[in-house]
Amino acid sequence: MPRAELDQITYRKLHMGDHDLFEAHLLALDPESRRTRFGMATTDAFLVQYAARCITLNAIIHGAFHGKTLIGVAELRPIGDLFTEEAELAFSVASNWRNCGIGTNLFGRMLRSARNRGFGRLYMTCLKNNAPMRTLARKFTAEISLEFDESVALVSTPRRSIISVLREAIEDATELTTQALDWQRRTFARRSLEQSPLSR
Ligand SMILES: CC(C)(COP(=O)(O)OP(=O)(O)OC[C@H]1O[C@@H](n2cnc3c(N)ncnc32)[C@H](O)[C@@H]1OP(=O)(O)O)[C@@H](O)C(=O)NCCC(=O)NCCS
């Protein structure tokens, strides 16, 4: 992937309004990627249902974007009650964007989110032959402890620090400002188009 294309990738958390992008990203995964992502073969109908119920208030979903296209996703879902310290992790990157560091970037962001929310134990579907995911996770062994069995990885995260909390808060605020400015720019552009004599 050319450097110029990689420089255009942006990262932000997904919200309810991103449902269509999330669904399109999942549906574009080929059968093998679906199998490694979910640990089983999945149909389009399953993915449509999954996308419909998965952007919830307690889930944290980080996205990687190229322009308006969602090209990578990292999902963190608490397992159990409100005070649980356990969560489920999952990753998917569009096949034409792999091996460019997007998964690694999302993993780092996700670890920080997990740590800031006090999730100490994270579980991830990671089939034995999923070499890219295993290689990626091993890059973080300075920060986390990792245990693999046949199909699941257990990631133990360190406790939060004031620095990790502040970093996430600053990033969220920056993303929000960027989105607000983008929304304002698009509103102005639409209004000027509506008021233009050519559009009458
Ligand atoms: C796993 C996945 C998220 C990785 O995303 P990615 O953006 O390609 O990840 P990165 O580029 O940051 O890192 C991948 C690493 O795996 C390495 N890798 C790729 N293929 C490999 C292979 N066959 N054997 C060993 N390592 C491999 C890459 O070289 C890279 O390491 P490097 O940065 O040291 O070169 C992506 O492959 C994917 O979406 N797979 C389908 C869904 C899935 O399996 N999800 C994980 C389970 S939830």
C-alpha cells in the first residue's frame, strides 16, 4: 500500500450512526476472514443481525477509516454484569488493507480502552492457524500477558494510569471536534448549493 494512502487513514470510535458502515465492513469480509473473525462460517443474514445489535452503549468499537470507508474494526464487549472485569475482543481489517499496521494500531487503542475501564482479562477468538492475529498480539507482550489455547486467546492487561486515561480523553475530544467541524462544513455546503441560482 503506498505511503500516501496509509497517511490518509484516520481512527475514531464508532457510534450508533455508524451502523451502515459497520454492516458494510462485515459483509465485505470473505468466507475465510469471517471464519477467523467469528470462529465459524457465517452467512450474510447472521452478519446483518450481528451489526444491528452490536453497536450498543456498553461496547467500545474503534474504527479505521480511509475517507468515509470503514476499513478496520476493533470491538470490546464486556462479558457479564456491570462490574465485570472480563471482556471479549475482536478484530477485522479489510483484506486489501492488511499487513499495513492497521490491526496493530487498533490493538493498541483497544488495550488502552480496556485498561481505562478496568477490564483485566480479555478473551479473543483466535484459531490455531490464525498466524497474523497471533503475530500481532505477540507485539504487545511487553505490556500484556498472553495465553493461547486451540481457539481462544486470553489477554491480561495492566491497570489503568492517569496518562492512559488522559490520552484516550484527549483523542475522543479531538475526534468529536473533527466530526462537528465536518458536519458544519457539509451543512454549509448543502445550504449554499440550495441557495445557488443554478439549483433553482
Ligand atoms: C488479524 C487481522 C485483524 C490483522 O490485521 P492487519 O491490519 O493485517 O495487522 P497488522 O498489519 O498490524 O499486523 C499483522 C502482522 O501479522 C504478520 N503476518 C501476516 N501474515 C502472517 C502469517 N501468515 N504468518 C505470520 N505472520 C503473519 C504481518 O507481517 C504483521 O506483522 P508485522 O507488522 O511485524 O509485519 C487481519 O488479518 C484480519 O482482519 N483477519 C480476519 C479476521 C480475524 O482473523 N480476526 C482476528 C480474530 S477476532
